[in-house]
Amino acid sequence: MLRSSLRSFSTSARASQQLENHKFLPPNSFLGSWEAPRDPKEAEAKLAMLRRDYAKQVKEVRKEYIREMEAMKIEKERKDEARREALRIANEERKKLKAQAAQLRAQERDIERQQFRQMLLKERAEKLENWRMKVKMHEEKKGEKKELLRRQSSTWIDEEKLEKKVLESIGAPQLF
């Protein structure tokens, strides 16, 4: 209800504005100008002259109307062209912004990939170092065991105990 009343108000406001801006033609000289002459031939000639003048005026009014319509058409085309140009420029700007945003996202993805690669390389280096340390510790323990075995084997064993030690290491039962 409110919307329709607002619409009619805006329509009537536009109509009243058009009425205010409208230029009316001057009063027509034909109206009230006919005085019937006594001679029918003279009346016919006067009537023909009035018709010719009226036709000329109508022709001029029509020409003026056509010129106004052409001017309005040209103005409308100009406005439409300006609107299309503004839309084209806005679309180009939007496309530029979209391309810049895509480029920025691509750069961010590249940075993230590079950071991820660096993190993987760091982890691999740490694992390799850890593995080398374990291998080194294993080799050191092996070396210590060999050294311990070499030291133990280099100690002199009495001959009486020698048989006992040999049997012990073989796991054979002792006879003595």
C-alpha cells in the first residue's frame, strides 16, 4: 500500500515537473478567426488558404517534434554508450584486481611450498645426523667390546686355570 502510494507520488511529481518544464505553443491564430464571407467563392478561397497555412504549421510542428525525438534519441544513445563504457572500465578494473589477487595467492603458495621444502630438508638432515650418531655409537660400542676382549685375552692365565677357562667358555662339564 505504502509502496504504491510512493510510486504514484513519484510518478505525479515527475509528471508535474514535466508540465512545469513544458513549453506550450502560442495560441493558434485559426481559432476564432473564421468570419463567414458573403461570397461562396471567397469563402472557399479563404478556407483553402486557412487549410494551407494550417498544413504548413502542422508540418513545422511535426518537423520540430522529429528534431526533438532525434535529439532525445542521440542523448539516450550517448548516455547508454557512457554507461557501457563505465561498465567496461569497471569490468577491466575488477579483472585487474582479480588477476592481482590470483598472483598474490600464487606467490603465497610458492612461499609456503618453499618453507615446506626447507622444513623437510631440515628434518631429513636431522634424521640423517641422528642415524649417523647411532651408527657411530654402535661402532664405538663394538670397538669398546673388541678392546675389552683384546685386553681380557691378553692377560696371562695360569696353565691350571687355562683348561678350566676353556671348558667354561665352551660350556662343557668340568671333570676336575
